Amino acid sequence: MLLQDLATEVIELIVQNLPVRSDLNAFCQTNKRFHLIANDLVYHEDAHWRCNALRWGSEEGFFSVVQRSLDQGADVNYIINYEDETALFPAVRNQYWDIVDLLLTRGANVHLRNKVGDNLVYFAVTTGSYDLVKLMLDQGVDPNSHVDGDVPPLLLAVRRGYLDIVRLLFESGAHIDDSDDWGETPLHIAVGAPRHGILNFFIEKDIFRKDKTGARGSDALEMAVIRGDTPTLTLLLEGGADPLVRRWTRHHAIITAALAREDEMAILMTERLVGESGFISEHGKELLWYAVKGRCERYTRYLLDKGLDPDRDLWKEVDGSMVGGSALVVEMLGTGVLTA
């Protein structure tokens, strides 16, 4: 009698007594009848060992494999790889919606992070799918649940220009000041890229006016000045960024513009403030000195036209080496102002 002709009960007895799992797998592949008889046992053994079926099905998008593995007792929160991820991670990452729904229905833990600290909101953002991000947020995943150094979901969304997802994350409580290990924040990316649509959204949310320290605005203005980006600078000023807030360098944005010889930017920022009572008397001497130091010919002329006097309104002494590269600045100041 051929092996395949044995009674089903005998075949089941053989299967149950195979000592090695690889033998069981090979036996299933011998013919279709053996596969039908032994396949459930293969899944059952795997579900209570390494959950290879759960891993493979979730990574490759095979719904029936994942479902069968779970039906045979696989732990829905089993760590399937060396990245400390459960089956929900690859399912989200690859947008396998049916598998995601199945895993959530079976009680998958949505609050886990992988080895490098990325959570499920982060992976949902990587797909660019608004609906998937919303699903994760609706499940209660914290948009700020990340460890020091990894990329916050909001920063990633800004970097990729996903305005709808940025809006969703921000309105779900994502912090605009969270940074990655390079120190970049979502606002830095929005200014530096630049992404004016996203920056406009942040401005609509009054992120500058609500910042009591003014640090957000000063950092953003500094970036715009360094990049010579006048449209972004204008947008920031209109959005409430204060050009007189000093950074850790003790310079504010107007000083930075003067030192960078960005005359038009310095004039643009000063023009917004010069009409305020006491502005020239409080800041004029310092601004004139930095305009001279930066050899900003147009900005120096602008300040002198506002009534500043180089004989009495320079913050510090000016020597010839500071202005030697600009004959026009020397002429405007007059040789009597220069020290040896």
C-alpha cells in the first residue's frame, strides 16, 4: 500500500509524531492530500514557536496567512524581527489595510516603538496616507511618542511636504518644537526648504505670537536671513516673528542681516519698527555700528537718513580696518569718526 493511501487517522498519527518541524513541513509538501491533513498542525506548531507565518504574511501582505496564524493561537503582539517590531509595523508600513484592520481587531498593541524609537504614527506618515495616519491617531497613538534623537512624525511630514498630514498631526497635539538628533524642528524645515504652505499654516496657528520667549521667531528669521530668502523673511515678519529678539549669539535678526551684508533685509526689518516711539533712541546706535561693521552701504545710508549722527550715535568706536573695504561707508562716516 502506498503512503498516500493510508487512512487519514494513520497519517495524522504520523504527523503528530514527526520530531523535527522541517520534516513536518516537507511532509505537507509531499502531495495535496497530506497538505490538507497536516497544514493546520503546521500553522499551530508555528504559532506556538516562532510565528514565522505571522511575520511572512504581515510583511508580504497575505491576509489569509496572518488570519490563519492568529486562528491557530499566534500572539498578535509577538516580536517578529530584530527591529523589535510586531506584525502591525510592516502592515502599516506597506499599507496592508485588511491586515491592519485584522490585527487591530485581534488586539494589537498600537503604543509600541521599534528598536530605534519609531512608532506607528511615524510609519503611517512615511506612507503619505492621511487616512492611515488618522487611523493610528484615532487608535490613541501619541504623535509625540518618540525617543530622543529619532525623527518626530510632525518633522517628517513637514520634510516631505504633506500639508494635510501636518495639519492633522498639529491639531492632534504634535509639538512644533520637537527636534531630531540634528536639532532640526518642523519649523526649521518649513523655513529652510522653504515650504510656504506649511509655514502659512503654522502662522495661522499663531506659533510666533504664542511663544513668550520669541525664540521660534528669532531662529526662523535667522535662517531666512542666512539663506537670503526675502519672501520667507517677509512671511515671518507678517506672521508675528520679532526681529529684535536675540539668539544665544546675542545677535538679533537685523544684526545678522547687517553682518551678512544683506542691506535690503536689514532695511525691511527696520522699516517695520522705525515708526515706533523710542526705537531709534534705543536701538539706533547699535544698528548703525553693526551696519558699519558689516560695510552695509545702503543700510548705513538708511540709518543716517533717519537722523543718526556718526559723530555721536555710534555704539562703539570704529577703526579703519572695519570699513576699509568700503570707501562709501568711510565717506559717509567722515574720517574724523575713525580711530587709529
